[in-house]
Amino acid sequence: MEEKKTSAAERAVETKTTKTTKRKPAVKKTTAGTRKKSSGPSKAPAKQQDTVFISDADQYVFGQGTHYEIYKKLGAHPCKQNGKKGVFFAVWAPNAQSVQVVGSFNGWHIDTHPMEKIGEGGIYTAFIPGVSEGDLYKYYIITPSGEGIYKADPYANQAELRPSSASIVCDITKLKWTDDKWLSERAQKNLFQSPIAIYECHIGSWMKHPDGTEDGFYNYREFADRICEYLTEMQYTHVELMGIAEHPFDGSWGYQVTGYYAPTARYGTPEDFAYMVNKLHNKGIGVILDWVPAHFPRDAFGLAEFDGTCLYEHPDKRLGEHPDWGTKIFNFGKNEVKNFLIANALFWINEFHVDGLRVDAVASMLYLDYGRQGGQWVANKYGGNENLEAIEFFKHLNSVVHGLGKGIMTIAEESTAWPKVTTAPEDGGLGFTFKWNMGWMHDFCDYMKLDPYFRKNNHHKMTFAMSYNCSEKYIMPLSHDEVVHLKCSMVNKMPGYTIDKYANLRAGYTFMFGHSGKKLLFMGQEFAQEREWSEARELDWFLLGEKLNAGMKDFVAELLKLYRKNPCLYELDDSWDGFEWINPNDADRSTYSFIRKSADGKNNLLFVLNMTPMKREEYYVGVPKKGKYKLVLNSDEERFGGLGHELPAELKAIKMECDKKDYAIKFDLPPYGAVVYKF
């Protein structure tokens, strides 16, 4: 199940409402997160575009839900009108009595800059001369009941650093990029036949800035410089960033969004964010963003009851509010709302060059009764619990995103057995590129935390995922959700003494990297972070001074190197042509053996794993053919923190029947040992 972190304090903030007031909002211009400037994407010399306007055609297509660049019209856009420089403002508020633009440029007066309603669709516009980039603003809306409320701009590209909440005039049209080579190669890439090893990362807690500030946040630019070096050393292919879209509460980890079109100000400006993406691309690292179309918070300045009515959320609380998370749910039956979200997905891809979106909480969108008791939900028109409007939304979203070309991925965090998540919409599917294999993750964690004595009775937990592997295109996630809320860190899930815990985890990671499916590890897991993750502190980097932790980091780097070097580990992920069990049934000894096979039949890998502390002397493993088998990985090497059991660098297959094969190899399998041979 997808999880969100909420607290009583957060709910108190989110449930407040704004009543009639002429009081100036508490806003201030911030400069946080701008410590360092360096080369990369930057803005060209200021040259404002000609007048922005919204035509009848714009309004019509927006009303149909298919204006995929509506963010270029709605929001705040520096431009010129009649030779005067200023900003064009546009907001969708169809039920408002009136809308005013208020901001730092007019002393926050609510009667200085009225907006004009330009059509029946409910869009209000205003051109205000003299307004420029960096100015703060909000919309002052008179609701149908006559109340006055201040709202941030849903389409703003920049916002104030929390707890302030004003939007900031920003022009992202002049960002310069130097990642043409990356984008060109991406367009030619077959993702399913490529290595994908994802480092899930929360910028604010990956590493704290040593400057002693309260938050200790690195600027996007500074973070880019450090993360590029680290990911290149480790050989990850992608970074998945949590909490990039603007959000008010740190403890939500970015999963309760108020600024869908704005990179969070915690780490700098949109220009800084573009620098980071550009640099990652130039270092050969893809960028995936967590994206949250499932729900949004109740904060008074945000989307909730935006024009005094349930504009973005469904008006029926059984459809428009999530009881577990205390959040609002988007009304997927309203074209303008779907347009807001689909255009937002395209915004991040087109304007900031991101390579993929991991879509949060998909199951909560697909099921009308998700997290609800009887009487708390409404069946669809056929009497079922499927959210037909959300299904249509996903098909629309994925069709449009994949229409941009190859190499861009959408990833579903979907925790049930919903069919055809990664099947094309024209074939009856939802159209995602990949799906997180949550079933494998749960089974893996349940098995690995068991005392070895009990593992033989749970042997199937490690083999079951292959029985349904061909049904979807999977990513195997060990994400942040598995190391919070008293679940323990990955290493402290493991049984036994300290040295056993680390040996267990090395074996577990080897099983993961050998198993079919793309890979994802949350930050800190690569060096066996011992404490649970907290967004309030940095990772325990000091642990790299310890032999076991440094060894774990080196071991994961070795796994990543092995993964990227050998096509057999990624080019046939969703087919039995790429995987073969040698012995999946050795429950009494809790061992597993399997082969990963390449498309051309060359350089295959044999994995043998011992999930107990017992050394298996003269252990026989069936192999498919005669010849030599070269050792390429031994998890028990001392450099990885192991006991140092040595294995032959090369074995010659002997003629004998074993594991229903005509040949076999023999060696001593170390306790908690993971061994990989190439043939």
C-alpha cells in the first residue's frame, strides 16, 4: 500500500480556511537556496515575448481537456503589450464573482488590478505593466458566497519558501540547455532492453550543507555537483527525486503538492533546477520525478475550494476526499482538471527535460473503495469499485506522454493485481512503461527478515514473483516506504549478529540484481544505513568509516557494475527466454540457483545463493552445458565485509546428472553466500 506521512500538525494547517479579509497576506521575498552559481542552463539576456493572449480556440481546447500547453497561457507570463513591459496573468476560476491580482507591486491592495472574465469557460486575465520577474503575487477571489480568499497561482513556475506561500513571477522560456546529445540518444533507446538502476533520493536529507543554517539544504546546483560524482562512481543509470513540486510541509516528503508547476524553493530557483537536470544528463544519468496526481492538501492558499467551490476536487466527499490521508482527490471527470494534470506531466518533460515520472499512489486512484469502509464510497455506473474516470485519465496521460517519443517513461506505483498496467491503451491496458513490483518487494522483505531456521517453510516467497513476471514490465523497488514507520532499515531487518545482518543483506541484494526486472534502491541502502530514514537529517555518511558499511557500498557498486556490463541481466526482463531456474525447490537447505540468459546466448550468468549461516561444502549445481565457468562475484570476500571464504576463479563442468541437467559444477558455498559464475 502506498503510504503518506502526515501529522496532527499538518492536518491542522491543511484544514484551515480563509475568510473575508483585506489584511495583507504574510509574505516575504526570500533568497534561500541561492548560495552558488555556476555554468549550465541559464537565462538569455532579457527579451520579453510579445503579448500573451488566450484565444477562443485556447478556451475551447482547454474545455475539452486537450490543451497540452495550457501552462503557456494560464499563470503569469512576462511579455510586452503596446510596447510596455509587464506580466500577463490568467487563472481559471469559473465560479468566482470576481478576481483581483494582488502582490508586492501593488502593496497587496485588493482593488487595484481587477481581472477580466473573457469567456464562458471561466478564465480571468489581466495584463499589468511594470510587473517583472521576482515580484510576488496571489489571486484575491470573491467566492459565490461573497467571501474573499487569497490563492496562490496553480500554474506558477516559482513559489516562496515555506511557510510563506505567495507565487513568484518567473520566466522559464529562456533557459539554455546543453543536453542535446542525451536527448538524441534517449529518443533512440529501447527502455525494455536497457539497464535501468534507479537511485531514489530526497535532496533535503541526502546530505546537509555544512554552512550551519537551520535547514541545511543544498542548492540544486550544489547537489548536482555532488550527486553526479556519487552516482557515476556507483554506476546508477537514473536518479529518482522525491518532493520536487512545491509543497508546504517537509514531513509530507513532497507527496502533498500545492505547486504542481514549480520546483520547490527549498533548493533554489527553476533556473537552478534546470542546471541540475542538465548536469545529470551530461554525466549520463537520467532524471525521474515523483509525480502526485492522486490527491492534494487542504491548505487554504492551494487548490482546495479554489474559487469558493470544489473546482479541482470532486464535490461529493465520498469521491473527493481521502479519509486516511486527510487530502482532497482530483475530479477526474472534469476536463479542465484532467488538462491541468496531463499538461503538468508534459511540462516537466518538455520544459525541464525530465526522463520519466513515477506516478504515486496509482491504486488509490483506480479503486473507488481504496482506504474506505462501507458507506464511504460510491460505486461506478456498473456497480463496481473501479474508478472509470481515473482509468480513462491514465490511458489519456500515457498515450500523450508516449506520443512524445521513445525513451520517456511513466512508472506506476500500483500495489494490487490490477491487470495490464503496462499494456498499451489500444490493447486494453493503462499504458504505463513500468510498474513497481510491490508483490516481490513484500515477499522479499518478509523472507529476508526471517530467522534462517524458518526460511525453509517460506521458500516460495522468493520464487513466487517469477510466476507472474511476464504479466507486466516491472521495476523491483526497495524504496523509502520500506525504511520508515518502525519497519527498520534494510540491514536491521536482517536476522542474526551484526556480521550476519550484513552478509544477509549482501545475499539479498544479489538475489535482487539477479532477478528479472529493473532495479531501484533508496538512498542509504547502498551502504547499509542502520537507522530508519528521516527527512529531518542527512544520511549517516559517517558509517562509511566502518568496514562493514564501506564493504556494503563497494559490494553494491560491484553489483551495479555487473548489472550494466552484462546484457543478460536486463535485455530479456519480461520473458522466460531471459531467466531459468536451476533449482528453485531446495527449501531444506534454503538455497536458490538460477541462470540469467542473454539474447545471443553468450555471457550468461549463473547465480547461487545460500540463505543460511551453514557452509555448504562440496555443493553441486546443475549447469546447462560443458565448458568453463568463471567466477565474477563472491559476496563473502573480505573487501565486502565477508569472512573471506575463497572460491576457485574458474570451474570446469563435470559430466553428471544434477538438477535435471547433464552437467554440474562443484564448490564450497559460503554461509550467507551469493556466488555468480559467467559462462
